Amino acid sequence: MRGRQKFVPKRGTVYKNHGGGEFRCIRSYGYNADMQNTKSGWTFLAHVCRMYDSGEIDWEWSSGGRFMEV
């Protein structure tokens, strides 16, 4: 893998975000996924998830953000 590549997040897995924080995949829809910040409970749909060589992730954009219980 070079740079960052699209990837399919796995339900239940916690990923470190390239910009900081940790996010749990709640549900995956191919390259899109419902993600939740493990500390704040901020939950959203992450569109076009990507993984860096380091294993950190990010996404192109998000929608539907809301706070939910962690």
C-alpha cells in the first residue's frame, strides 16, 4: 500500500484517525461506514474511508453527525 488507499472498515474494530482520536466502526457499507468516536460518542456516516500505510484512517467526508451513548 502506498500513501492512503480505500478500505472496507470492519464492524467492531477501533481505528486511530489520522487527525487524532479513535473511532469504532458500528456498521460497514463497503467503503462507507457508521463510525463512533470512542470518547465523545459522536457518531456519523463516514464516506469513502481510507487507510494510510501507518494503519491510521480518515474519510473524504461525513454526514448525519449526532451524539450517541458510547
